[in-house]
Amino acid sequence: MKNNKLNTGITRLALGASMCAALAACGGGGSDNSSASNPADNTPTVTTGGTAAIGAPIVGGAVSLKCASGATASATTSSDGSWTVSIKSTDYPCAVRVSDGQANGAALASPLHSVAVASGTTNITPLTDLEVGVLGKGDPETWFNGAKNGDLAGAITNSNLADALTKLTNALATLPGKPALPNGFNPLTTSFKAAKGDAGDNLLESYGAALTAAGLSQSDAAVKTASDTALTQTAYSATAYTTGLGYTTDPVSIQMGSSVNLDGTFGIAIADPNRGQYTAKAKIDSDGNVTSFTDAGKFTAVVSLLGNRVGQLCTANGVGSVAAAQPGQYVYVSSDLTEVTDPSELNGKTFDEYEDCTKSGTTTFANGNSTFTGIDGGTDAPVSVAQALTADGIADPANHSVEHAKVYRYTDPASGMTKYAYITVNSTIGTDDPLTFDTDTKYVTIGLSQ
């Protein structure tokens, strides 16, 4: 970060001692600070700063502080979303806002808010914006604009902050995928980086996708969080599996979700750290299965089974060996299914298998092996189920791929009927000879017992 430069005209007119008295807040890197603190106050300055992000850093955002003492300060966010200001320890607490700037190359859709209780870390994100909604009992922007310095100390208290964190947690649990705060993570005060792989950044990605799928604006969510109102009618959580990018043998797992929204629509949300956000609106039947998209987003097709407890989502990315126009991208299983680790439980069962969101054949289990028969009548050699369930998976050296599988059980509480489902992820192994790289061996499948 760069240090702020003093205006050269002022520098020529002011002496060093009077300069220090005139400037109540001198900022760190990436900031342009000003303050209305009492010039006669000799209290040492302290630093407040953090990360402004939405799942990507907010770059060039204008940060404004309004403090209980009457002091104000401002800063500009850096390329990583970081910002910092210096104010006096007697100025706190402060209301904080970031506006303008860009994230992911697009203009920030609306201002976001936070609060600074003391020096140290103060983040500004959609999650802190929800907490400010609770503190201000409504729309955060309306509260920030109308808040006087005398209002802040009464609103920003430890008790109110604890209540805001509880209501934030409750609200998140009603969004698709039921995103949750990482252990020990406080959105306001826990340092994080707006970069892929960071737990705080991953949460913001999931929140953004979930909010879009729920059909809500940030302001809608803040107002509802303030009144402790659910953000959807019903939220569901699932785990999606997909192949890694490039050469990899390890399947990628991603938390995904769906929901029956307040307006009666059905939403689907995936925040893939490698491929970006996928959201869609869909129709569901009386059994809860997705039948078609009303707003497909990036998806091209879907297979939804067992009340949408197991399914496959297809996109235009990748290679489709069964339906070239809609290659399978994700397979998913609901959190209420039980994983099966004993392959003998499957003996004698036949499954309908789906690849590229269309039926590709059947798989029969016997003596610890599975045998696939395609819709064309061709039958593959038997495969060891036990090996497919291990971390090593089943290698296919001829095609430079490895297949990993997971099997699940679901018993309907009403009928007592038990059904089994499996998912497979075939990932490509790296090779020194690019001519032997067979992209057709990179695919995902699901199966449901007949």
C-alpha cells in the first residue's frame, strides 16, 4: 500500500506543528483519510482497516466512517480490497460504508456497510451489511445516511452485536445450501483474504450464489435478517461432485443448495471455486424432482431423482460422450442420504445410470462387482465396487483416467422403502504425451436403484 501524500499547497502554508494539529486522521496505504476530531485532542491515533469484498475484492471503493465522537474518515480500497484509516481511540464506535468501486470487473451493485467497535480489523462485506441491518433495524443504507454521531454508541453495543451475529447465522441457514460461518469466524473482525481458497472468501461466494438463487436483493436480505425472517420457504443442502480442471485424479466436492423461494420459485445454487457461480430457477413436480428450468443460467439440462436427493446438472463446458450438446458437469447428493461403505449391500441390485443428463444404460451389482450395460446393448467388463469406493479409485491406464465412486442409501420415512443411489467421477490422469489425452474419459454419472 502507498502512504498518502499531503496537498502541496497546504504544505507550503502550514508549519509542521500546526499540520499535526490540523490533520486528525492520517491514513495508511490505499486510503484518503479525513476527520472531524477535535484539533486540541492529543489522544494518539489508532488504525482501523480490513477487507472489502463480495467473494472478489472491491477495488477502488470509497470507504466512509461516521464515528460516535463526530469524527469522520475516508479511504479507498486497494486491488486486494484492503483499506485502512487512522482515527483516535476516543472516536469509536463508527459506522462504515463502502460504495462505488468494482468487483469481478463490474461496478459494485449497491453500497455495503459495517461497524468499527475499536481499532484493528473491520471488514465490509454482504455479511457485515446484514449485521448492520440488524443494528439499524432495517435497510443499512437508510440507517447509515440518517445516523447521527449521538446514535452510534447506543446502537453499536456488545449486546446488539451478539444479537446481529445470531440473526445473521439464522438467515444464512435459510438460504440454498445453508451456508455457515467457519468455526471462530466473525464476519466483522476476523481477517481474511479476498482470494480463492480462503474460508472467508469461499463463504462470500456461496452466499452470493445462494442469494441470487433465492431471488433476493442485498437490501431485501438485510431487512428480513433485521426482523429475523427466513430468506426462503425451505432450504436444502447437498454436496456436488465434479472433475478437476486440467489433469487431475481427484474429484472436486462443492457445497451446493436449492430452495423453495418466498415467491414460490425453486432455486439452485453452486459456487464452484474453479468455474464460478452457477444459479438457476426451475420447476419441480409433486415428488420434489426438478422437471425443467425456467431460468437455466449456464445449465443445459438436469436429471433429478429421489425427490431431488440425487441428480446431475449439465453445462456447455466439457465433453459429452452420450449427449455431446449437454455434457455432465456436476453430480449431487442431498445431505439427508446415508453413505454406504459395504459393497455387499448392493449385491443383486440393478441401477438406472445417467450420463450427460440422459439415461446411458444400467448397472448390475453381484459378488462385489458392478457390470454396466449401455443403451446400445454393449456390456463392459465387471469392475470392483470396493476399489471404486477407495481414495485411489479404479485406474484405467488405457484411457488415462481414474474413476471414483460413492454410494448412498435413503429410506422413505412414510413408506419405509429403501432406495440406493451412486455417483461416479471419472477424472483424467496427466500424461507426458498430449496426443494420448482422451477428453472423453472425463465425465460424471449417477445411478438409482430400480
